[in-house]
Amino acid sequence: MHSFRRAGSRVFLPLCVIVLVGIASACGGGEEQPGVPDIVARSTSVMGAEKRFHFVFDEKDGPRSTTGVHLVFAEGDVAVPDRVKADVSGTYQGLPLRTRLVVAGGKTYIVNPLTGKWSEVSINTNPVAFFDPAKGVLAVITAATQLELVGSEEVDGVDAYHLQGKTTVGSITPLLGNPPGTRLVDLELWVDKETGRLLRLRLSGKVESGDPTGAVRTIELSRFGVVVPIVAPQTGA
């Protein structure tokens, strides 16, 4: 009788292991994905606290402009709430423009492409609203609707959630300076899985009346927390 109990124990232990492994596999067989509302809420909170970051703005197949300053590319650094330093390219009065830009102390400065000197420019002729990505990005995320988690992708080596949905053109106004409205445009978001930071935002379609239907605007954010000195330049220098 004593030997039978020991033999039974030897049989019972492997059976327990098999059952436990099966339960663990059924419960933990794959990465558990958070819900879209949780991803959005976390990203909104995290981005609202960011004070410094690097950004790249790129516009593809956008509208042709013959008045004022129209940017198609910008890369630089932001110090929330009102300081920006960037290399920009686009058009001014319809002519090609490539220069440097600084926003500081409530004023906007560019290097005059003809003289090579810094000069202050009127806010009325420059889309300064674009240079508040923190506020603009938050507005776009908050107004997003029909968001779906479509998968995971790497953004500059960082594992990110990829979401797709819609946002109103009015939510984009603080970002691009376009006329406000309720019309919906396609939106994509890439959110860092680990930190909740927004790494990439893409808007596709007509943001304003003059836009081609194929216009695509992408903003990438990186180097969070890195301090880059941003000071008002001496005009004429």
C-alpha cells in the first residue's frame, strides 16, 4: 500500500504540471493590448506634461500658395509654451523659400534669404499657429473619433501602437492655422507603448478648401526633454 501511494504521487505530479502549463498558455498566450481609450488618455496626459521636444513637419502634395508664407517642411526644437527654433522650407509670395526661423518673446524672426540677416516678420503673414505642436497635438488627439488600434509598428526603433480614425479640421487649427470647422479628415497616430508619448501624427485629405484631396501632413516628435537654447536673434545680424 505504501509503495502504491508513492507511485501515484509520481504520476500525479507530471499531470499537475501539464494542466498548469495548459492554463498558463491559455491565459497568457500573447501580449495583452490596452483599449483605445486607455492609450488615448495616457498619451494626452503625457503629452500635456512635455515641455521640450524635437519635431519634423512634412507636407506632401499640399496646396500651392501665392500669398504669405506657406511651409512644406520644418525641423527644429520647441520649448513650451512659446519658443521655437527651426529650419524651414516652403514658399513666400509663391516663390521658393528656405531659411531659419525663431519664435521667442512673442515675436517671429526669419533669416532673409536675400540679405542673410535676421529680421522680424509679421505674425499675420506667418503661420505661427503651427509652432505650438504641444497644444495643437493635444487638440487633435482630444477631438479624435472612430479611433481603432490597427497594429504595432516601430518608429525610429521604438515599438508603438498604430491607431487610425478621424478628427475635425477645427482641431487642427491650433497646429496649422487653417480655418476652423467640423468636417472630418483622416488621422493616424503612433504612440510609444512604453512611455505613452506621441511619436508620429499624420493627417490625410483636405484640411482647408484649397487643399488637394491627396494632401498628407506628417509630424514626428522625438528628443523629449532635451534642452536646446532658443533665444531671440539680433535683427540685422
